Amino acid sequence: MTKDAFSGLFISGTDTGVGKTMVTAGIAAALRQDGEDIGVWKPVQSGALANDPDSDAFRLKQWSGVADSCTEIAPLVFPAPLTPLLAAEAIGKSLTMDEVVAGGRLLQQRHTALLVEGAGGLAVPLTRAEMMAHLAAHLQLPLLLVARAGLGTINHTLLSVWYARKLGIEVAGVILNVTRPEETTDESVKTNAKMIEYYGQVPVWGTFPWIDEPLQQQKLVSIVREQINLEKIRTCITSQVKKGEMRR
């Protein structure tokens, strides 16, 4: 099977519930407000239908500001809150890499670059033969890891970095996210970024603060501009776009 050369970034978590959707949508919204033609794609979504207000696809659309429909953002959705492989099999469907990739080609053609949000972490089963990391490798996209900011994140992040590199994936950067209010007083948050950069030899592009209010697009954009190294992300995506143009 030949690889598909997409332009953009693949965004994965070190676990489920680490804030990938918020980070993906926030980066997309900020770049789009700067005039960049950025789309968002959720290749496989499980646990909710595409138009469900609590779904990743709905939040990606709402927060990023893209015109694409929820069903275009998440073309493969399964109601069971299970890993994509099992969620698909629960309704009698067997996923293939070709089918998953085909779901993103419309958005790839429509936008200059895509932010591709994976499901859970890199070692999440996607097909009977492949993990989520294999999708990132197949798309030939650099990886942005979203990780918890607090205690335990060094181990989870370094293992994810190691696994990605083992598959030949470029790990472009890491973003930490304060996912629980108790992390605001966690002393390890102050040093985790430096430890990850030192041991993982990967840049940490910023830390999302704890947000305890209903999230709106402009608030999200403000956080991205204040807390995240948006220029590094922009440079990474621009490099991907240029590579894509050269291949064509």
C-alpha cells in the first residue's frame, strides 16, 4: 500500500482525555484568524455521532470556525465508547487503512493543510493490523503530542515519543495541558516541560492552563496566542505544505 502525503500536523495524546480536541481546535482557530487555510480532520470517532454537541467533531467545528460539516470532519463514526477497532466491529464493520485515509481526501483537497486529531494515544488499535501511530506514519505527518501537565506525564510522554520515532514519525513538539484543577498546585508542573525536553530531545511548545468555564472560540484563541508557541507550529505546517508542493 502506498503512503498518502498529506500536509499539516498529526495531533495525538499520551492518553485519552488529555485535551487533544481543545488544542487542535484552538491552534486551527488562531491560524485561520491569521489568514491560514487550515482544516481539521478526525479520521475515526467513537462514542458519539458526528453532530452530537458533545462529540469531538462538533467541538472541532465550533471552536475552529471551519465551514466543513461535522460529517466531513469525522467521516467514520461509531456509537460505542471503545477503541476505533472495537467500536467499528461492534456494528459489524472492519476498518482498513485505505478506508480511513480516503475519508480525509476531501478535506485535504479543500484546505492548504490539515490538523489531524487521532483517537486517544498512539498505541490505540485502529485495525486488526495497525495502531493509530501507523496512520500518522502513513500520512507522513509530523507529530504534535498533547500530554497532561502534572505528575506522571514524563513517563507517558517519553514512551509516546519513543514509539513514534520507532515507526519513523517525526516528533515535532509537545503541548502540556492542565487537565484537573488539582494540577494547578502540582509542583511537578513547573519542571515537567524541562524534563521532557531534556530526556526526549523534543521541544515543549507551551502549557494550556486549567479552564473552569464554558469555552468559547475567542477565549481559546487568546490562550493559544498567550501560552503556545504558535510560530513554531506555523513554521512546521508551512514546511509540510512546501514539501507537498514539491511532490506535486
